[in-house]
Amino acid sequence: MAPPQSAPRITVWNEFRHEQKNPKVKAVYPDGIHTAIAESLRADGFEVKTATLDEPEHGLGEDVLSATDVLFWWGHMAHGEVVDAVVDRVYARVLEGMGLVVLHSGHFSKIFRRLMGTTCDLSWRDTGERERLWVVAPQHPIAEGLGDSFVVPQAEMYGEPFDIPAPDELVFVSWFQGGEVFRSGACFNRGQGKIFYFRPGHETFPIYYQAEVQQVLKNAARWAAPTPSRPKTGFGHRPQPLESILAPEPA
Ligand code: ZN
């Protein structure tokens, strides 16, 4: 596929702990989940950096975030180690217009819960069952090139109820072999920023190598990127009315 016209600058953030502690995960993602996602996005022409929890400021200093159009976020076992100052910084950037793509167990990250204002809790089961993701918004840019549905052969189940606010747009609904359903692709607007939550991505399965999943992440990167021509929102005191407030109404 041809590179996008003006490629959004992507930073893929990963806590990068499972891959170093668990040989089963390391076998699937020897260089980390962030590297697998970054390589897939680069192959499509995106400019991609990576950042991980154990770097200074978790790799998300002011300089990095100010040069990021879309931040991808994968975390699971160390959400509590993400310092609040970095969460504050990411939160402010989202409100300014940076896109945020929250992956899988990132539903419990500090940044996602802050942006949603809810617990983001759900039910789950890890037996490697089959998941079918149905495209419920075929016209949505994140669904481009995906057809009616696609299957993740082995997945961890996430089930409803999912304690999030009603999404501004819902793109995917998952069905699981065990019977549950889940809102697997949900879009939110917060301030000037666009947020996409995407469910698949359990660390013991090779989900981020799957073509359909990579397609979703590429679509999401383009969708979540800020629109360069969008005027900056004006807030504050506006002493000069646009029209004469004192003019008499026409008879
Ligand atoms: Zn998981």
C-alpha cells in the first residue's frame, strides 16, 4: 500500500514487562509488543518511535509527546508504576489534539480510566478461545478494508458489561466462542483529541502479527491523527459581540 499523504508521527508505548519476565511471551514477541506494532506501521509508511515504561519519564518526555500525532498504549501488569506526572502530560496532549489508541489490557491504564471517567472494568477468561469481530460501522475509516467480520483464532475473552461511557462511535463488536460479546472497537472524543480503544492483543497469542489486526491499527493511526487544517479552539472572555446585542428586533 502507498504511504499516507502526510504520515502521522506515531509513538508506540509498551510497559514491556511480560516479554522480559515470561518466556512464553518472549517467544511470541522477542523484541516486545511495541516493536511488532512499530514494524507493521513502518511498513505502511508511518514515522514510528517506541517508548517503554523503564525509560526515563517512561520515554514520554515533553519533547517526545510534542512530536507525536498518535500515541499507541499497551500495558497490563504495571499500570500502577506509570507516574501521575506522565499521565497528566499525556492527558493534556490528548485534550490538545493528540490521538490515542488504547490496546487490549490498556483498558485499565491510568490514562484510559482518566479519560473515560469510569472504572473501565469488564469480565474476562483466558482459555485461548476463538473471537469473531463484527464490523458494525462499515463506513467508518477504521473499518476500511476489513469486510463484514474477521476471526482471531485464539484470544483471551473480554465480556460485557464493559464499564465505559457510551462510545461516540462503535466500530467492532466481538463474539466469543464461550458466548460473550464485547464492544471491541470504540471511539471517543475528548477535547480536540480522538481516542480509539481496540480490544485484541493478549500477550501470549501472536495477534499483532495478524493482517486484519495490523490493518485496524493502520486505519486507527490515520483516523486518530489531528487534522492539520483544524483551527485552534478559542476559549475565554469574548467582550466584543459578533453582532449588535442592542439592535432592535425587526418588526
Ligand atoms: Zn490479556
